[in-house]
Amino acid sequence: MNKNTKLASGLLRFLSALVDIMVWLFIFLLVLLLISTSFEFNDLLDSLLLGLIVMIVLTTFGAPIINSYIISKFGGSFGKLLTGTRIVKDDDGTYLDFKMAFLRNHIGYAVSSLMLGLGFIWLFVDEKRQTWHDMMVSSLVVVRSRRAYLIGILSVLLLIILNVFVANKVYSNIMANQELYTGIFKDIKSELEMLKEDELPVPDESLELKEIGVLH
Amino acid sequence: MPDYGAILSRSLDLIKKNRWLFVWGMILAAFASGGSYSQSGNYTNPSSFESLPEGIPEDLPEKTSLVLGTYTTAVVEWFHSVSPFIWVLLFFVVVGAVLFGWLVKLIITSWAKGGLIFGFEKGMKNEEATLRNTSPVGIKSIKSLIIFSIIMFFIFIGLFLFIPGVWFLIYLVFSQIKVLATLWVVVGMLGGIILVFGSLIVLSMVTIYAERLIVLKDMAPWEAWKKALAISKGSFLPTLVMGIINMVIGFGLGCISIVIALVILGIPGYFLVFPSITAKTWPSPIIWVSIVILVLVFILVSVLVKAFIIMFKYANWNQMFEYALKKTERTQNE
């Protein structure tokens, strides 16, 4: 690595992480939007089933594979690309391969999260601004475009607006379907109350004992 | 026999001088299961015994089917309307997710084992062990350690199928003669238990030495297994003693740490919650936050103590491995 390489600051890395979170939150809200557009009980069950399959596939396989691929191909996750930072190897400045990107982001992050995220905070005390997951795969996060942080800030703002819009749409759909959800809830509640009212009375033990002269 | 006192004090020294290895220790404490020590206990919730019903209506089954009937009918009808392909897809997705999670856990624990074993080896040579210089060796060992775990898994399965299988076959042969059958039940059971325990002990020793052969000598998994068996046979008694020492120290330290943590955290926790219990009111948000902080601190302290115990054991085993390997090589050269 040459001396002119600028290491990304904690704030810039936090900004890129925020972009990543907003992107995945947007995808999650889209799934919720799909579920919230159901107006019939059967449609609701169909949407829940589809949503479950999509979320399992995305979180277990999709996110790790897509993320590791773009880190190995382009040098960073969505957030890093938009903030002008790149993940590179410590020794020669080239991008990580798929295996190392996977180990760094999907296993290394778990390690850095131990001890209340001490591994992430470590970058503030390390001379190379490395977190624990960076040390484990010998990577650095460097700045490739000094002005790109402005794009990062703009991206976060746009994504927040987009997410708020989608969340609002989900909320309005749920309120529009309130009749369906409250109907289901009320029916189950009334049947349970009917069940409680029909319970047989339990004999009072103390009365029995008094009758046979054991208690006075 | 090795000097166990020297081994234990050297292990403490290695841990003190190589604090970066705590990261590997914490990973194994958080993600590895089993071992001779476990801090989590199974607590029965006393409140579960308070809510037993006083009387059960005779017509409960009919009433229950009526309550559930409306929605179970709708759900059952929906269930049949969904294409079987979707259910098969869901099944494979869930199984795939579980397997993926298990694989990730294997990767992370193998990585940590490799890093920790290599880290203590560096420490024993008076070189500094850091996350940066131990991690590459850990990564290199992941595949071999995973293959070794799979080999051990099948050996364990084979053992637990073979021993009861043989016992049962002999029982079938003797079952015609009642006296012999009864004798075999008693003798066979005792013999079986001894054989199982003995096998478990030997296989544990093999695991310990094989992992070090894989990480430190770059051996292939099956070759490491065979050599580790030879080392275990040659140093059976010293290894057994080291295992007992590790178990006792680990158990003792674990119990002491739990007691200390419960006293230091449990007493303030009790005084925080007790006023709400006596007043039969819901604790205030500040109390809730304080309780959550206390629970988090307890968990952190438990992980740290468990990490220390794991590191201590690994340091002991690294030194034991050095002793046993030299002894085996001396014997082979003679």
C-alpha cells in the first residue's frame, strides 16, 4: 500500500453502513407492502407464505452471496460504492476474493459484534483504522473518491425518504384492511370468551370439609 | 510424566502476554457447543406450576374444535389449495437455511480453533500472537478441521450404532437360555458402559491431538487422525490426567464465576425488582433498563470467563501436545 492511500474514517464507514441498512430495509418493506395489499383471508395467507420464502432466501443466501460478489468484483457493498470507499487487501491494495469477502462480512461482522460491538469501535484506536473483521482478513477500507461522501449523504437521505414512503403505504394498506384483521381477531376472541363462559363450576373444598364436620 | 504445575503456570503466562487471543476464545465461548463445561443451566419457571387449571370441562374437546374449527377449516382449505411444489420449495428453503447456519457455525469455530492453536504456538516460541498474524493460519485450517469434524461425527455415530448393535445380537443369541440372557443384560450393560466411556475418552484425546497436527503440522485430516491415535496410545495416562485437571479447573472456575456474578449482579437486580413485586405493580422504564443492563453485563462476564477457561485449556493442550509428540517420536526412533 502506498503512503498516498487515504484510510476511510469511522464516520465515513458509518455512513456507508447506514446506506447498506437503508437498502436492505427497503427490500424488507417491499415484502411487507406485498403482504399488506391482501384484502381476503386466503390472499393474506398466500402473501405471508410467499413473504416467508422470500425473506428466508434473501437473508440466508441472497444477502451474503450478493454482498460478497459485489465486494469481490467492485471493491465494496452498495454503501461503500456510493460513499467512494473500497475494501482492499492490506498488502497489495487489490480487491478481496469472494471467499475472503464472505468471511469478512458475514463471519467477521459477528466476531466484531462480540463484546457489544467492540470490534467495530476498535477502528478508532487502531493505527490502520482496522476493525477486528478487517484484521482477520487483512483488509483496509480506503477512500477512492474524496467527494463521493456527498453522494453517500444524498443516498441516505433519498433512501430514508423512499423507506418512509413505502412504510407509509404499508401502514395505509393495513388501515384500509383493518376490517379484515379486526374481524379475524374479534371472531377468535368471541369464540374464546364463549368457551370460558361454558366452563363447569368447581366445588368449593372448604364447604365440603365443613359439611362433613372436619372444619368448623 | 509432564510437570503439570509448570504447564498450568505457563498457560496463565501465555494468556497474559497474548491478549489478542481472547478474541478467538470469545468466538469459541459464544459459538462452540458442549465441552466439559457449560455455564448455562436449565431453569424451571416456578410460575408454570401456578397456572394449572382447577377443573377441566367435560365438553372441552368439542368446544375447542368449535373455536378452532372456523379458522382451522379455512386454513386447511387454503393449505390444500396451495400447489405442493410451493410446500416442497418451503421445505427445501428451510432445510437449506438450517444447513447454511450450521455450516457458518462450523466455519467460524474452525477458524477460531486454528487461530487459537497457532496463537499459543507462537506464544510458546516467545513471538507475539495477534489477530492479524494468527488469522491466516486459521483460515487455511478451516477446510481440514471441518473435514476432520465430519470424520469424527461418523466415527461417533458408528460407535453408538456398533456397540448397542453387538450387545443386542449377543442378547438375541442368549435369549433362548434365560439365565444367560439375564447374565448378559447385567454384564453386557456394564461392559458396554465401560466400552462407551473408554471410547469417548480416546476419541476426545484423538480430537485434541489431531486438531493440533492439522493446524501446526499441516497434516491432512485422516493422516492427522491416525497419528493422533498413535500419540494418544503412547501418552494415554499423562493425557488423561491433563484432561481431568482441565475439567476440574474449568468446572471450579465456572462455578465460582457464576456465584460471584450472581452475588454482584443478582443482589442489585433483586432490590430493583422486589419493590415492584411487593407492590404488585409493573416496574418503571428506568428499572427495566437497569435490569436489561444487569442481564447484559452478566452475559458478557459469563462469555469472558468461558473464553478464559477455553484459552486456558487450549494453552494446556498445546503444551501437552508438544510433550506427547516428542515422546512418540522418541519411541519411534528407538
